[in-house]
Amino acid sequence: MTLSDDVLDAGDSWLAAVEYLEREHLTDGLPVIPPVPELVERAVAWTGRSPDEVIGKVAPQWSPATVAKIAANAVMAGCEPKHLPVVIAAVQGITDPAFNLYSVQATTNPGGPFVVVNGPSRDALGVHYGAGALGPGFRANATIGRALRLVMMNIGGARPGELDQATLGFPGKFTMCVAENQEANPWEPYHVERGWNADDDTAMVSHVNATVNVFDSESRTPEGLLRTLAGSIGIQGTNNFVSGGQGVLFVLLSPEWASTLAGGGWTKQTMREYLWDTSAIPLDQFSPDVAKAIETKYRKAWLDDGRVRVTELVERIHFVVVGGHGRHTTLVFSPHNAPLMKKIAPPAEIN
């Protein structure tokens, strides 16, 4: 089989092709780059894989995500060929049975995929980890996350208002991809903490709901920053709390916060333990109906003292150092219990 065997004639012009893809509901609402065979073939060639290789089946339609199909969506998203191995690693993550993709594709929950890249190839890939990393301006960040969303829509079939029943959605469903600022991380890198070698390139993927900016320009001690952070975590209406500790919490520490915390002798584990306990909400502060549901449907051992934690297990609080100068840190709430990390396969060629 060649890639040109499965080509639709959408017209002779770029605009006609884009309009055709939009009419067929094959975009995320933004203009795309038409996935013409030469662009898809170039991306596939970078990986050294067969175009017919199935990376996984994408729920809820359980359609096979071949390398060629993933490449076509990556081209539409604006990825460079060198980004395709990252997208493939992320697809491996979401199609791993442990991720339970079906539960996050066909739901009223607003969430979307969050990708964190680690390893020595971050700069070569162009995945940004400094100032403004969660925002616009960085092609790799924008297009890798966007490609994953297009795979979930076009191969998995989860289109808004159809199989995707998200009540509101959130902007991160367009794209949400960063790298860790390992150079500013005073502890071991995120992927090393999770069992990988320092020279491995990895992509972590999780399903997340929303971000909360935490600003504290006054505290100069680790204890002060952690108190502000704990107070910001304790939000009753997050899926984490309303389900009695469901999911995980990502704390995207800015370099300044990370330096202050590590300089005061705090480790990731001692920070986890402090935040897990200090951010707990007494059960009687919830709506009576919510409190009853937590007690009857979700009750676990961590409720024995009458308080609800943000996560069932303390280990489900994850720290990643991201960003540039400034006294801001970001919380990313996730209702999902299985953030998965996959190795990024080395490219078949290097520019």
C-alpha cells in the first residue's frame, strides 16, 4: 500500500481543500494544512516506521491509529516531521488500556489531553519550557497538542456535540503541551523521578480539566509559598474533591518558586505530604448532597478524619518545573488516575 492509495480529491486549491476538511468536520475549527501525500510521506519517513503500523485503537469508535493516519493529523495540525515521534508517543499513551480513553472521550467533563515532554531532545524538537510555555508563540507546543486532539476527533470520532458530550469544554482541548524546564529544576527531572533514564526522551500524557494561576509575590519562605499553594488547591467544585479524591494534581512550579522551595530543604515528597494534608477540606463544608455522595459513593480511608483530600493517594500530586521569571505557579487539576509516560522513539533522520 502507498499513501496515495487513500487520497480524496478536495479540489485544486489550498483553500478548497481546507473548506472541504471543515465541511467534513475533520478540523478543530481552525484552518489546517491539507495533508497532501508528499507531506504525510515526509513525516512518516522521519519515523522509519511502516505507514500501516497500528499504534493503538482510539476510543470511542476504536478505530486503528496507523502511523500514516497519525501523520496526516499531525500535518493538518502544522507539525514538522520531527514532531511526529512525540505525537506517536502521546497516542501510545492515550490508547494504553490503563489510560481508559473511552471514559474521557464520551463524557460531559470539559477536559482534554496534557502532554509534558522530558529529555535531552527538548530543544532540538523546539518544545518550549520557558516563559509563556502554556501560551501561544511556540510551534512545537501548539501543534503537538493540536495533533493529539485531531487524532482523538478524527480517528476516535469524539467530536463536540456528538460522541464528545462536554458541557462547556475548555481552551486546553485545542492544545496543551509543554516541556519541563529541567535546567531550572533543583530536583531530579520529572521523567527520572518516574523511573526513566536521564537520557531518555519521554512524553507524559494525562487528561486534565483546567488550570489555576497561583500568585504570591510577597512570601519569601518555602512555608509561606506552600501555605498559599495549599489554600489555592482546596477548591470544592473540582472533580478531584467532589469525587472524594479522584484523579491527580499537577503543580507546575515556576523556577523562582522551585528555587525557594528546594533552597529551604523541601523535597518533592515532603511538599506532597504537606499539600495533601493542608489543602484537605472538612466534609461538613460541602453541600449536604455532595457530602452524602462523597461518603456513600467515594468513601475511602483518607476520609477517616472527616476531611477530603485532593487526591486519594499522596503520590498522585505531581511536580513539574515550567516557565520563566516571575512569582507565579500553575495548578492543573485532573480527574484521571492514570497519567502515562511513553518513550519518544528516535527519528530515522536528523536535520
